[in-house]
Amino acid sequence: MTEKNIGTLSGAIRAGLSCACPRCGKGKLFQGFVTVRPRCEVCGLDYGFADSGDGPAVFIILIAGFIVVAAALITEVLFQPPFWVHAALWLPLIFVVTLGPLRPMKGLMIALQYHHKAAESRFGGSGP
């Protein structure tokens, strides 16, 4: 990706979903599973602004809960399997639909913060 493509919203979305630096698109954003690096190793962007909070986790939990509960209810109504079958089916699915999208969604949130120049609000300054 070039610097020009990263400046667009679609470039920021691509960089975020690929967990790359929101400025250059080449450096890695994370050093662990979801631990943000201090800075980009390619362009030197300081990731101090990056604070995705609980936003990605909340959306993923809500969507994953809908998927798993709907699938479990449909399976129960149609097949009425024993409880151990429910545990064998839904526990792995819960891990897949919650942990799988967590890293890309956190990267997307950080890339969108960078793209829109979002910052923490400041109170007590020179206001009215």
C-alpha cells in the first residue's frame, strides 16, 4: 500500500483489518494477541493515541451471542440432542466467533481513530 492509499477511508479500513500501521500500512500494529506496540517499526508512528477501549469486544460479544443462541435454539427445536452435544457444539463455536474477529476489529477501531483524528476530549481548557 502506498501512503496515498492509506489516507482514504477504504485504505484505513484495509490497514485496520489487516492489523497494520494506520499511517504506512506496512508495520505491525500488535506485538501480542491484542497488545498494541509502542510505535510502528517502519514509519515510527507513535501508537499512544490508540485506545480502542471495550468497543470491539462489546460488538463482537453481542453478534456472537446472537449467532450462538440462535444456532443452539434451532438445533434444540429441530433435533432435541442431549446436553453434552450442545456443549460439544457451542463451546468451540463461542471461542471461534469471539476470539477470531477480536484482533481485526481492534485494529479497525484504531485505524479509524487515526483516520478521523479522534482524540480524548479535554475538559477545563479555555472554554466558555
